Amino acid sequence: MIIELKSTVSANDCATFAEKHKAFHITYEGKNYLITGSGVKEIPTELETNTSEHWVFANDIQLASKRFRSEKREVKIGNVSIGGNTKNTILIGGPCSVESEEQIRSSAELLVGMGLSTLRGGCYKPRTSPYSFQGLGLEGLQLLAKMRTEYGLNVITEARDATHIDEIIEHTDIIQVGAKAMYDQGILRACAKIKKPVLIKRGFGTTLQEFVQAAEFVLAGGNENVILCERGIRTFETGTRFTLDLCGVAWLQEHTNLPIVLDPSHAMGYAYGVNPLARACVAMGIDGLLIEAHPNPKVAKSDASQQLNYEEFKQLQKDLQAVAASVGYKMI
Amino acid sequence: MIIELKSTVSANDCATFAEKHKAFHITYEGKNYLITGSGVKEIPTELETNTSEHWVFANDIQLASKRFRSEKREVKIGNVSIGGNTKNTILIGGPCSVESEEQIRSSAELLVGMGLSTLRGGCYKPRTSPYSFQGLGLEGLQLLAKMRTEYGLNVITEARDATHIDEIIEHTDIIQVGAKAMYDQGILRACAKIKKPVLIKRGFGTTLQEFVQAAEFVLAGGNENVILCERGIRTFETGTRFTLDLCGVAWLQEHTNLPIVLDPSHAMGYAYGVNPLARACVAMGIDGLLIEAHPNPKVAKSDASQQLNYEEFKQLQKDLQAVAASVGYKMI
Amino acid sequence: MIIELKSTVSANDCATFAEKHKAFHITYEGKNYLITGSGVKEIPTELETNTSEHWVFANDIQLASKRFRSEKREVKIGNVSIGGNTKNTILIGGPCSVESEEQIRSSAELLVGMGLSTLRGGCYKPRTSPYSFQGLGLEGLQLLAKMRTEYGLNVITEARDATHIDEIIEHTDIIQVGAKAMYDQGILRACAKIKKPVLIKRGFGTTLQEFVQAAEFVLAGGNENVILCERGIRTFETGTRFTLDLCGVAWLQEHTNLPIVLDPSHAMGYAYGVNPLARACVAMGIDGLLIEAHPNPKVAKSDASQQLNYEEFKQLQKDLQAVAASVGYKMI
Amino acid sequence: MIIELKSTVSANDCATFAEKHKAFHITYEGKNYLITGSGVKEIPTELETNTSEHWVFANDIQLASKRFRSEKREVKIGNVSIGGNTKNTILIGGPCSVESEEQIRSSAELLVGMGLSTLRGGCYKPRTSPYSFQGLGLEGLQLLAKMRTEYGLNVITEARDATHIDEIIEHTDIIQVGAKAMYDQGILRACAKIKKPVLIKRGFGTTLQEFVQAAEFVLAGGNENVILCERGIRTFETGTRFTLDLCGVAWLQEHTNLPIVLDPSHAMGYAYGVNPLARACVAMGIDGLLIEAHPNPKVAKSDASQQLNYEEFKQLQKDLQAVAASVGYKMI
């Protein structure tokens, strides 16, 4: 249950009530809210006279629910915005992994030349094998931060586990919680304490319900800048790497108030499918795309088969601009 | 292996070779072909001098393969065409089940008013429970055929099992092989002997490889008018009815030469998601859509939750026209 | 709803009531029952005075439900029985496909030597590719029937589609409805009209609910001799061919009154796993096993990797006898 | 590739080689090994004369592979052992969550009374909702440690994320890496530096290949005491909570040298299925079981439906002893 407390309730009393009723206490647009589990269906007696509004829920999707806030939340990423009434679809590009200064600089220049604002690149790679390339770690993060300074780009990179979440928070503009780290409460709780945008990827074995509940960890902790990212679920089909769940995207659009970014590159696993799938995503009226592009995909240290080369990436932008316009959106 | 025989080989010899080598024999655009299993990697000695061209395959997707015919096949449905170079996306509409003359006539008139050509409606419903509405059977088929005559529409309905396949073939313009009947060789072999278009739905537990192999049954039997229909696969996600596999569609576009029709209604299971998903499908450059629409979805005898009402269906057509144009296609 | 009619109701009236209320009418142990869809929650007024007992259900698992008949049904297969209070676990063996008289005779002799009663062998193979070995068809059926006569064995083979169901019914002792044919109402309705045992395999993409509903087609049609067979479902895991769903078996044991036979050979896909999996199955207290064994698995025309050789099959019997005894069952 | 260096190679040289060739360096039974990615197929020239034996692999399952060590590894848990030639199946019991001293003491006394050695209990619960009971955390750990001291029991609890892995390592005898934390390199790397047994649960969306690769992180880091735990994967079937993958267990037994513990409680999700499934597991000849038992399951703060009460747990032990004996194993 979400309880909106009257404006006459003091900050002190809010905190006292929260503790007593084992509720989260957040402030949002100047108002105070207590959030309990969805099992609570009636306002506790003591709070009755202090409540101005309340929402009862059938499950633990509460703050993210359209029933609480019917309009889509707007999230600022540096000097651009997505969600809200912006009708913007952000195209985020860059390599799977930061491999060298030369490589990431090449990506940064590509993006600037295309008028794009946000650079992606993995530093702590969540590889399933200890014998694969594990990413440049802090060195990679520093390279990303350098590009940010030199080119005025926003940067986004992925937290693999809680041991380096503080570094990620320090050096990036958007914190990406990876598909394999999505249940990691060490990461989620750290992200809840800041105000930077947090992009949470859906685990490939994760239900929509659990996915949005991960967002609730961040929202209930006080950070309202959460973006959901569908990147493919694991099914019996092995002709493609994963199965991009666009039925799930329709469900998220219907039930939640959070901006949605899609990652067709990881879902497909093959460059040939990225363009048609990205067009499909944009036609749904979504808020952004994460696309992997590499100066020379064949020699990439990770995910070689799915990264676009620069020509393909430029063509993609053009194709997506037409589709976005057909549904009243604008690629940024 | 596909072996194209020289034009000097007599029809008699073709048949003899086919029997001797346990191969299918088809003629396509005036040429004779023998098709063996993909395990055969070398031309049998005796055929060497009679072969003008041949194709070796890694798996049993042979006639449907882009490696055999790189251009997409064109399929005529009455007086319209899809596939080939047409850049047409056909919008097929109608109720889940034919319930009464009044209801199916209402659908027929809706389609005619919207300039559409093809009416769908189930007669033999493949219900999983014996206690659910099982369809009107032959009576439904005759109602469909009546609409065909009166309104000049093409009609499509589903074969549930082999016991009524002859009736279906007689009364419809496109034979639909349902998702649950997709492995039914009684149906597939009957469809192989005719020239009417056959739309094969992917089973919800069926791999892409198996799906296209079902098409091979029809193609190898001599009917080249096969359309593939993705309608959602079964995954762990239960927030939506099925999961529409658009990664799989990208795979089919890359690897096969068959037209592709999508069915977002069954995949989603909820009317609210049909419009955004249909837009996603069309943005991929596909050849058609199957959409369920009902004069009054709430009282429908099957699939009540996923059928659009007529206003929603008309809005859908408008929205899709814009998206289709953005990718160089035309809704018909 | 299941309605047990009073013994005073005439056969004529039973039929009239059934038609009027769109109900199935069956007799079971001398009593008359009407079965409607589970949506019916109250006895129709007119039947009230004619009803001696009734059962209301939340879903369409009715006749198969433990709530209707709490004891497990007993099914006779020739001169042996499973289910009921027999505590018998039947070991059914034989090759994947009947390939030749020599091969199937060898299997028959193996079984007789081991004291087993029931021989399996596929005649109409539901291959997903038209280019694979499709089985010997009627010729295979006749070979099986010959073994039945000569060796006094029960035989079981699979119906692939409705076109040959009459032949199968004529020549076998148990009709196997294959995993790919499980939704085939042409087959199910034919099986409902006879009294021979019907073994229904669960489709690899089929929920437990749908699986048992397929049994309801046969039960509601009047044949009470139905056996359920779990043979592996399709999941994201590809290290094994399918995933044997023993959680599902526990669910079936809890909720249904039907005997359960398991097929670990198809689930695993590799001979090395058949013995440990079969032990697991038997330890659950199940009613039978279908095991593929071949005189020379390496040259088998289908499923070569998963068939046991004869030594392995004999060892399996020994191992299973010990496990069965530990849970109070007996291998027959 | 695994390279066994000659005994004449100094410790210093081992380290130098490892760094130069980006290899892991471990010592095992007094011998030195370098482990590179499986992409390396030939011994680096410089190492040729220093190599006494080497193993080439097709994938990154190397140290865990039966091809490297064909015998099953033995792991000591306090004063008991599993794996190796012990033929022991350990029964680990206890509640889902540590809820109070009274509750966990009751569990400890139950175990001691039944002659069992190892107590489980969750302290940091990886709940998917922020609004659910999150476990007692450090307080729970201290309660477990108290039981260890007072009753001489081994204790096992789960690490949820890397922020508290040091506490877990300090207070428990077996470190459990939970299904949702299985990719967490912060946890895996910490576990690699110690010698305590590490039980890794398979993620519910994790392939067997990835699962064993998680073990490789620990093995390659120098801790050879790794236990694999299958606890159910997520499939389309929702009648049960998850699907216990016993085909996967057969695969692990065939391909890896690690002891295997199974968790039927989480897989099934319902107490009624735990006994038959546990019997199935034991019949496969496995090394242990994790079973949830609670003094009063109905009031449990987590997983209420799947926990056994004490009578059911005692009955389970008896039933399992018979099954274990039938396959030559002993319940401990």
C-alpha cells in the first residue's frame, strides 16, 4: 500500500511512522509517502487522520505502477530527457567492451558526428567463464570518463557486482545494472541512495513481475530515475541468442510508469537481425535503444557476432528516424 | 541435397531416379528437381551427367532456403499477392471463431468497408478442453464460403486434424495449419498435393528449424505456395499469453525464401497489446498480419480478451499504414 | 461439473438430459454421469431431483481428478495390470522404430527372455523432416502384430495423425498418442470410442493442465482406460534433448487418478542417462516405463544416440528391481 | 588448456609463466597447473620442455571436467565427507529463513535427534520484492553460529551479494552461493581464496555449461572444494514452482567431477511433492539433499508452502534410507 501523508505531518513523524510500520518513506514532488508491502490492504488506524490519499495493490508493483502515477516518468540524462511527454527515443551506441583508448575514442567521435549524446561500453564484463576476457575494469571506466570530458558525452556502463558499484556511480552518468546482476541487492540499494539514472536490465530468466520489483528496490529507496531495459529472455529457441520479449514490452507500457529502453543486439546475437528488430522496437513507441557498434566487429574481444560496424550503425539511425516519425516519436 | 536435372532428362527418367534414390521429385518454373535428405553430400554417380546444378545443405531446410532461391517467393491469394517484390503487407481480419451468420456477415462488411480482401474465422477450434466451445464445424465453413461468394472476399480457416482437411481445402482460399496441428503429416501431405496457399503456424513449442521443416513437407510434395506464420512461443513468462518471437522472424527473413505473416493477437492474449505489437511486426517489413476482431469481444465464445472491437481495428489499419510506409511497404 | 444421476433415471432420459445440457454422458461402474464444462457451478433445476451426487470443479480436469475418484484407476494391458492397488511398474521395451522382421523379432525374444510382457516399436514416425526415415507404416504394424501372435506379447505403437488411427486401433493392444499428436482430436475422439488402453504422451510444449485435458477427451467420450506419459518438455537447456519433468509427475500423482508411465529415453536423448533417470522415475512409485532398446543402437534408423543395447537393458531391469522394492513396488 | 608443469619447475617460474600466458596457476595434490582459456589448443613453445602432461578442451569446463579428473572429488564438511568413494548422501535440513533463536534451536535439536550433521537456514534472503521479509542478516548468522557451537552442527547459509560475503565466510562451514547470485564474481572470487566448501546453486535461467563455469571461477582461483546444487529451472510449466532438471543431473554426473546436491523443496514449491522428488534424486546416486523443514510451516516468513513439518521430515529420512540402500548409497 502507498500512503500519501498530509502536508501537516512533520518530517520527524514521517520517519517515526515509517519505522513503526516497517514502511519505506520517500518524498516525491514535495509530498511524503509511506510504502508497505502489498499485503497491507487497510490504512493502519493511527495513520488514518494523517493520510490524504492511498493506493491498494494486488502485488508488489506499487511505485512503478500506472495506478499510482498514470503518466510516464521523465528521466534526465545529462542535457537530454526521455519519457514524460518528450516523445524522444534515445539511441545509445558504443562497443560491447572498452578495449583501448583508440577504440573508445573512435566510438566517441562516431557518436558526436551522428549528433548522438550517450556512449556505452563495458568495463566489468559479467562473463560466465573465468577464462574469457573480463574487461579493463577501473582503467576502462577512466577511459570512458575521459571521453565524457573531452566530447561532452554521457556515458553508461554496467555494474557486475557490488564490489565496484561505488566506482561505477562515481564515473558514469547512467548506472547500468546488468541482466546477471539484476537481483543484486548490494547494487540496487546503492543505486537507491543516489539520484543518477539507473538502467536495470531484465534477467534472461526473470519474469516481468520480478523485473519491475527490482525497480521497486531503487524507487522505494528514494531514487525515482529508473529506466527498464528488456534485452531478451532465454527460451527453447537457439537459432538466435535470446528471444526479445516485445509482448513483455507491451505489458510494461500498460502497467508501469517507467521509461523503457530496448537492447536488440544482445537479444539477437547476430548483426543481421539488429536493424529489423530495432525498427520493431521503435515502432512500439519506446524511449531508447542500446546498440552495440564496433570499429571492426571481427576482432572485438567480446560479442563479435552481434556488433554493427560503423556504416551499419549510421544506416540504422536513418532507418529508425523514419519509423520513429511514423509513430510520433523523434530519435535523439 | 537439391539436384536440378538437365532439361534433356525425360519425365519418366526423373520419376525413376527419384524412386531409386528415395528422393522427392518436383518441377518448379519448368525445371525438374530431385530432393534427398541433407545427409547426402555428393551427387550419386549415375546422376552426375544428368545434373545441371546442385545445392548441398547442412540441414533439412532445403527448398525453403535462401541458398536455393535467394529471392522471396511470391504467393497469390485470390486477386492479391504478397512476397516477391510486391512490398505488400496483407491485413487479414475476422473473429476467432465463426459463431453465427450475423456475426460473420458483420465481419465481412467491416472488411469490405475498410478495403480489405481476406476474412479469417475458426470453424474447427483446436480447444484443449473437451468441455469448451468446439466451433461450428462444417456449418461454419459453409458460412465462410457464403461470405466469399457474396462479398468477393478470400477466406482462411484452420484445419484442426486430418479428418476434415478435405472440407477445408474445398471451401477456403488459404488453408491454415494451426499451431497444434503443425506436425500433422495427414494435413501437411494433403496440402502438398494442391496448389492453394498454405499458411503454417509455428507450434508454441516448436523450434525455427522444425517450423521450416514443416514447410518442407509441403514444398517437397509439390505445392510451392507456403506462408510461414509466427504466433508466439511458450516461455516462462505468464504476464502475456505467449511470447511473440521477433528474433525468430529476423532469422526466418535471413535464412528462408518464404513470405511471413504474423499473429500478434494470439501471442499477446490481450487486446491492449495488439496495436503496439502489430506496429512492431510491420516495421520489420513482413508480408501480412492475422488480427482477431469481433463485433463485441466481451461475448465472444473463444479468446474474448484478445479480440479488437471494430473501432480499434480501424484505428489499427491507420496506424499500420504509417509504419508500413516508413519501411517502404504498403498495407493491403 | 460432474453429475451422478440416480439409478432410477432411464437410459433414454440420460441421453435427453445430456443433449439438452450439452453434456457428455458416460456410464462408469454401472452408474450414469453427465459432465458439463467446469463453468457450470450449480445443478440445472430440472436435474436436481434426479441427481444423487455431484462434483464442482475449478477447471476442466474433472473425470481425471482425484476429487472425483480418489483411488488411482487400474488399467489392464492384456493379462497384466497397472495402477489401482497393484503396485506394479511395467517395463515396456523395444526399438524406436520397427525396421525389419529380424530386428523386431530380436526385440521380442529379448523381452520374453527377461519375463517382460509388452513390446514397443514405432511404425508411423512423426519425424519433423520430410527427408528422414518415416517408418514402415502398415508393414511395420503387421510385423508387430505377428510378434504378438507368435510370442504372446502385448504391443504398443504410436498414432502420428488421424489418417491411420483405425489401423493402429486394430493391430495394437495399447494405442500410443504421440507427443506431437496429443492435441489431435481426430485421434482422441477415435480413442474415446473404444475400450483399449490409450497412452497419451505429453507434448513437449504442453502444460500439465492441457495434458490432462487431452485425457478428458478420451474419458468423457467413454473410454476409461487412459494412461499418462511424461516424456520430457522443451526448455532452454540443450545439453540434454529434453527436460524430464518429475515435478510435473509429483503434480499428476497429487491431482489425478490416472496411471503414469515415464519415458526417460526421449527426455534424455543419450543412452548414458537412461539408467539413472529410470531409477529416479521408479523411486517415485510410478506405473511404468517406456525404454528404447535396439540390438545395435549405432545403426538404428532413428534416435540412435538414446537407445540402450541389450546388455544395458538387462542391467537396467536388475537395477530397477532393487529401487522398485525400496518403495514397495514390483517391476513387471 | 590445462598444463601440468614438471616438478622441476620452481614456484617462481610457475608464477612467471602464469602471468606471461594469462593463465591461472593452481596447485593440486602437490602438482603445479596452469589453466588457460579453452581457445588455446597447443602448448606454448616456451613451456613445452616444462610440461609433464596436458589436456585440451572443447569448452571452458576444464578443471571440473571428468576428462581432467575422472574420479569424483571428495569434499569434507566438518567431520563428514561426500563424493570421492564415500557413497554418502548427506541430508541437510532446516528452515528457509532463520526467524528466531527459538525456531532455529528447534531445528538444531531435530537434526541432532535424527543423527544429522548439517543445518541450513537463510539469513540474507534474496527476495525479489523490497516489501518482503529480507532475513535477519548478521543477527541470523550469529544465531546459526551459536547452534554450531552448542550442538556441534555444521551450518550452511546463502550469500545474497558481495557486500556480506566476508561475514558468511567467517560464520559458516559451507558457503552457499544462491541461484540469483551465481554469476556474482564478487562472491565467486572471494570463495576462490578460501578452502571452505562452496555450494553453488544453479540459476533458474542458467545452462549447465554456464553453471559449471561458475564452479570453474572457484576452482581456477585455488579452492577445490566445490559442490554443485541443482534446484529447479524456470520453464513454461507453472503448476509447480520450478522444474527440477534431473536430465541435467545425469549430464553433470557424466561430464563433471564435482559432488552434486539437490534441492527438491525449491524446485517443487509444494510440500506434497518433496518426498517423491527426494526419493527420485537419491535413486540417481547423488551426494546430498537440501530440504526445508520448519516447526510450523504455515506461519513461516518465507516459502511457507514448500517446507515440511517435523513429522514429514522424519518420514522422509526413513524413506530415503531405503532408496539410498537400493543404489548402494548411505544417507548421513
